[in-house]
Amino acid sequence: MKLKRIKLLSRFRGLPAGYEINFNRSLIANEQIEPICFVGLNGSGKSNALEVVAEMFYYLENFNRSSKKDLDNFKTAFGFELDYYLPKLTLAGAGFTWDELGDLTFDDLDQNQLVLVSKPVDELPAVKLSFNEKEIEVKDFYNNGLSKVLPNHIIGYSSGLNELVSNPFVKLNFEYYEDLKRKKNKAVDSKLEMNRFQFLNYNVSKLITVSNFIFDKALSPLGETKDLSILKTEIEVNELNGFSIQLSLKKPKTFEKYLPDELEEAIESFKAIDALFDEENNSTTRHDFTKLSFNFKMNEATLTGFREKFNSADRLFRVLYFFQTLNIEKISRNISKTVKSAKAGTSENLSDLIPKYEIEKQLFHLGNISFKKEGVTDPIYYKHLSDGEHQLLQVLGSIILLDSTSTLFLLDEPETHFNPEWRSKFIWLINECMKMNPTEDDREQEIVLTTHSPFMISDSKKSNVVWLKADKRNGPEEVTINTYGTSVTNLINEFFGKQRQIADVSWKDMLEDLKSDDINELNDALSKYGDSHEKAMILQKLNKLIIEKGTEE
């Protein structure tokens, strides 16, 4: 999956209509992931550009899930053009016939084929597939007709409090909850449809962490395992020690079951793994209630139980995600309506509207996650990890778990809480995690991130750096320097307008010292500062004064 071009046909927050970004990168297969880096000062539109990509795909996913009678609802004021590449294997079932390709055969096609989306203002979208430059229009792409021309996963992350990039993900969670609710009491249970949009908030990251660590390759070869060696080395833990799950369910007396079959089966699996679980059942005249508490202490029996029942980290994450989605039931109708009706480009952070309930009031809660560490008797609790360690678990954990082809990661400042060492090797860490977890097919994944880190830019080729500036109203500034391997100092000067490498307080103090023409005062000033190019100016002035004094004598 690779982005080729985005263009706005309507205003989106601070980005005007006509704003366009072309991603001029090679399509030649590369063994390494090379992220697209949106760089620039605060207010340059980095986050807005990331958010608009999320909104474009949200619109397409929502349209894909709609029915014919809903089509008029999609003639919205949000207008855009979106071009991206998908592997030809992904597009093989995309709702066209091979006869439409004429003389072209599957083997004739390039590895990556172009998807062209045009969504005019107040009109329905048009979607075309370009096979070796032969364009075929996709027709009737509601009712899941677009599934094959969308990325398999779209993963979002934001390190800050301003999580506007999360808005499309929040809206889709509510839509998928409605689907889950509809399937609760179906006599013949249809398979639950997995949300292709996942936002890496604190709760989702817990699900990813538990799923990955239960299927840690180092513990046992049973099931489809994950190699967590890089991740465990960086956060300095050995393995999962334990975790707990609480479920509080209710159903009308007229319903035969609490949940769709897939989740009922998962509960039976939990009971088989933790034979000492607690269960409390109650009834009223209209409803049945059940409360379940599981305390999973990780040992060989527990590990084997999870792996035999769920077989893969993906499968375990899937059922945990559906259980997590049940908590939306607690949210009021008014808030639900506000969230689902929010328009593209709203300045309201939808995550802020969602109340945080005490554990006892949640329908599902996964907690008490702890790890074992070599040489340490007491467990290391997940909630006690540093912000940087949480950030590393969130981002690298999602890359390890969600390894299917055609996955798009949208990461807003993913290195904010990292120490300098992790910042300098973040892209290396991503690629090492992928290398340790190879897939049968090429991953063909895309990572788009925003950053202020010159380390990230230094690990990125010029063609992958998108330089955004507040005064550029129609698109990015051209990157004229070779960024790959360029020194941090030069990159700070180029992209962030910083002509010096020391902070403001010490710089102002130094400027005061430079006003002096007294040799003794300048000598004293030298001892105040650490080594820097700026300090050399004091030494230069001191030497000049000494030479002048010697000449006078």
C-alpha cells in the first residue's frame, strides 16, 4: 500500500480547497519500510494533513458499509481526490471482470496497481482502478463493494491531548458497536465484521500488548507466534506475568444469549483456561445479569490454553476488541448521536465527549497487566511503565500484531515521549520488528507520521520528507537538501529555522557576557557554559582582546 496523491476540493480546518500533496516515491520493492515524514513548525498543518488522510478513508469505509437507500447521505460538502497503490493480489476481487482488461493477464500486471478516487463537493464518489494505465470504473461499491480497494487496516495514533486524528476512528467504533448489537440474538449467527480502523489509545494498546505477549515466540512454538525480542529488550521485561478480565453482561428475558456466538465461545474458552473464575448471576422480571471475573496467572497451562483456544495473536485481539466495544453501550444516546453525526473537519475532539467510567461500571475491563523481569522478584506493572515505554509498546506492538498486507499507519508525533536514543533509532526499530516477524506475502504497508525530530528526518530519504509551512497555502515546500544521513544540526537549521543549537535562556545570558570588553569577566564567563559553537564566540572575543592588549603593550 502506498499513497500517491491527496487533494482537497473543499476546506478542511486550516487547509484550503486546492491543497495538494504528491508523494513522489519509487514503487520498486524495498526490504525496508520507509515512512513518509510530515515535518514543519507548530501550526504548519502537519496534523491537519494526517487527519485529512484519515477522514478520506473514513468516508470511503462508511460509504462501503452503506446501503443503496442511504446514498443521498453521502453527497457531503467534503470534497477530495485520493490516489494510492494496492498490490494486484488485493485488487483481484475488486468487482470487475477480467474481460474488462482486454488482452492483459494477471501476470502482465505490475505488482502495484493504482486506485483513483474522486469525491466532488456535494456529489457521490467515483472510484477507478488503473491496471497498467487501463482504467476500469468500480460500480455499485456500497454494500461492501469497496472492501477490496481499501487498505486492510488503518491504524491511528496521537501522542498529544489534541487527538483530532482520532475522530474518524471514534465514529467508526460507534458504527461497529451497532453492528455488534444487531447480531446479539440472531438465531443463525453471522460472522462479526472486524473494524479496519483501529486507534491506538490506552485501552486498545492493552489488548495489543496482551495478545502479542501471550503468543511470544520465545515461550513456545505453539500457534502463530510473534517475535518480541526487540520490544522486550528495549523496555527491559522478559514475559507476561498475568492480567485480569471483568465482564458485566445483561440480556432481556426474551433473548436466548447475551452475545453473538463468537463472543459466547470466547467466554467459554476463558472459563476453560481459568478454572477458578468467579461468576455471579442475577435476574429481574425483565432482564438476566451475569458478572464474570477472570484472573489469568501466566504459567505453562495458561499459555497452552490460550494458544489452543485462539491459535493466534490476531484472533485473540479480535475477540478482545469486540468485548472492548461493548462499553459503548454505557454511553448516552445524545453523545452517540453527536459522535456519529460529526462532520469531516470538525474542530471538536470527539474523544473528549466520551465519559470515563469506573471499572465497576464498565461492561468489559482488562487490567492488572504485569510482566516478569530477570533478577527482579516483584512483577513490573503495565500502568507503572514510563510514557516512553507505553509509546513504544503502542506503536511497535501494533506493527508486530497488525502485519497483514495493505495496512496504513497514521502516526501523529509517535516519538514525543522517547529518550534521544529511541528517537535516533525509531525507524530502525520499526524495520527490525518487521524483519523478526516476516509474513508469507510482502507487507506492502505504509507509515505516514508527523514529527519534530531531526533524527527521524535524518533516517528518511528526501523523497519521503514532506515539508509543510504555514505560509504555503496550496501544498508543501520543496525539499532541496539530501536529508538521508544529514546531521541533526543541519536539519534543525533547514526545517525548523533554528540557527543556533543552545536554548534561549543560556543564549540570552551569553549575549550579555559578550557585551563585556573586560578580559577577566570574559574568562569567568567561559567557565559558566558547556561546549558549543556559541561559546566559541566568547573565546574568540577573549583572544581578540588579549591580542589587542598585547599589541598596545
